[in-house]
Amino acid sequence: MFLGSRAAYNKAFHDRPGTYYLTPGWVAEKKDPLGNMEEEWVPRVGREIAEWALKEELKNYTHIVLIDTKVADPSPLRAKALENAHFLGKQYEEISGNPDYFQKILFGPYPGDDFLLFQQGEMVAQKPFLY
């Protein structure tokens, strides 16, 4: 959503599928990997198991990417995003986001290349979601 369109995400995923994306909002709310580990996992299972589990969960990722969403200056949260990359042994990068998708969600139009449109009463199946 933060890249501007489904096509932009598909291209990014195809070009480098091992990317874990962060936004300044997620980092600020401690929803980044390290923040989540500290807030959720360490209190439940202890530091050693939490660190092992986090590294195991993200072992197939190669990059941590901070998306500049243009909503606020990402520089105050850059250190935490970098800390995630270093702790997990991933390459770090920053990219510019694009608000177009959010604007379409709020105000339309709802083009078929970015949205699945269903008619009232239409049966929803898994196939339309597999692109």
C-alpha cells in the first residue's frame, strides 16, 4: 500500500522478494521486528527465546527497507530501522513511498488493476486474489 499501487508492489516483490518493509509509523508504534519482540515476545518467553524466534522468523529476508511515506520526517526513526537491519544481519535501504493508493482508497476511482470489485450478493472466491 505504501508503494502507491499493486503494480509497484508486484515489481518490488519480483525484483527483490526478500525485503521486509518498514514505515515510520510502524517504527514509531514499535511494530517493527525489534519493537514487537521487546513489547510482545520478551515478556512472554524471555530474551533468549525471543531473539532466536525473531531471527528464525526473518531468516529468509535479505533487506530491511524503510519507506518514506511523506507524512512525517523519517529521520528520527532511522536509527531504529537501522538497528533492526543490523540486529537481523540484513542490508538496509530507504525508498520513497507514494500516497496514490491511499488516496484512491479514500476518494476513488477504484480501477480494476488496483482493486477487486464485487457486486452485491456476488460469491467471493479465492481465485480473484491470486494474481
